[in-house]
Amino acid sequence: MSHSKEAGPYIITNSRDVFVMGHSEYDKYTLDKEYKRDINKGDKISIPQNYYINDDPSEEPTVKWKKHSELLFRNWIKNYLIQ
């Protein structure tokens, strides 16, 4: 139902269920905290794409998903829980 070349599947459905694979509920700093925690542990992980200004972890994170996340969950509640 929804996917990208970079991240793979995001929303998968069948005749009965809807599965959301991403973490669109994350606030602005959640991924930043997780990334820096893992780097400090010595994990070899990639910088989250399109998250920091100029993909630089010393810069402020950007939030480009919040409105889409709110719309997804609002529509999910409206279509699946209220009906």
C-alpha cells in the first residue's frame, strides 16, 4: 500500500488488517536520541537520511512526517474505529 525505495514497506494491508511498519509516532528528538545512543555504544549505523539539516548529526533534526502521521492516524480512527 505504501513503500519507498530507501526504506521499503511502510503500510501493508490484507483483507482484514493494516500494518504500519514505521515510527510515525516519534516526536522530533526520539530518533536523535536513539541514533546518538547507538553511536555512543559503538554501533556501526548510518545517519538517518533526511532527518538532520544537511544530514549532519550536529545540526537540529527536522520533522517532515508529523502532519502525515496525524492524517494517517486520524483517518485510521475515523475509518476503522468509529464506523
